[in-house]
Amino acid sequence: EAGVAQSPRYKIIEKRQSVAFWCNPISGHATLYWYQQILGQGPKLLIQFQNNGVVDDSQLPKDRFSAERLKGVDSTLKIQPAKLEDSAVYLCASSLERGSYTFGSGTRLTVV
Amino acid sequence: GQQVMQIPQYQHVQEGEDFTTYCNSSTTLSNIQWYKQRPGGHPVFLIQLVKSGEVKKQKRLTFQFGEAKKNSSLHITATQTTDVGTYFCAGQYGKLTFGQGTILTVHP
């Protein structure tokens, strides 16, 4: 089966600029997640979607981060404006209910 | 909130030595999952443990889930250079929470 697709792979932006990431999950996976992984740390959940509804966004910095999953398939994560501390790898994952997570290759964001 | 602690943070071994990483949760978990992340890569699912006291094996890897479903371990027998990477446990109680990982390096 095709994996989780993410783009772009790399992005360098200046602080206060905006950036958007895209994710296309595995076909049939109703649940989609966005994780932030700072270098040397484990992935931290930002937001979880079930179909096109938000299940958990308790750790999403809502003053600057937003995410949507229109039509319950692909998703976008946006940061506006970016801060230096947002430099990280942004991982998208999808799963069946209570199943294992399949991660995409991630987007490495560098904010300068 | 739920916390998952993992030790050690780093482990350097000679090829052929054994390796163990431990995971502890602040809350009782519905299941625990283990992932491996190669340098520059993304986390890849290894296994899921659901039952209290469960033990599962995958070739040289042995995974255990504690009786109280709050701790887990991963043991690799006779490490190989292909085992290098970061091993994460992830505990599920509602959402999946990752530990900080154990970075394994294997010297040939």
C-alpha cells in the first residue's frame, strides 16, 4: 500500500514568515495526526483528526498554528508567524482506530 | 497530563552485546507501541502490546509489557550494526504519547 505522503521535505524561512505543510494519509485511514519532533526529542502530538473533525488539539499553539482536514482526506498544517523555536521536523501520521501509526517522511523546518 | 519516561537516553554497545531500553508511564495504559527511527528517518512501527504481562518476540528483539500496564521494555540480543537508531516507546491512553527515545549506537 502507498505510504503517508508529505511535502515539502525541507523548508527554510525567516522568523515571522508563514509556512504550510501538506499531508496525504494512507487511503482508508480515518485518523490523521500532526506531530512536532524537535531534535533529540520524541514526537509531540499537535493535533489529531478523526475524519474531518478535530479530536485533540490541546497541545497546538493556536495563536500561530492552524490545521485543517477538508473532506476527511488530506490535511494542511500552517504556522503564521513562525518563531525560531518552531524549527523542527513536522511529522504526519495516519492510523486505523487503535492501530499502529504510519508516519510520513516529515518536513524539516528551519526558521532563521 | 500523561507522561512517558524512557531510559537510558543513550546506549553505546559493541556489536554482539545486548541492549535494553525501559519505558515508564505515569498512568495505566491501554496499550504500548514501540517504534524505531533511523538517523534522518521517520518513526517506523515495530510492535504493539496490549495485555498485562505480555511478551512478544521478533527475531532478536523481545518486548515486554508490565503487569500493571505502566511499564515496558525492549531487549535486543546480540546487536548488529543494522540496529542503530533511536527506539521510542509510545503509550496509549486516549492519545499516543511518545517517550524521549533511546539512541543506540553499535560499534563494529
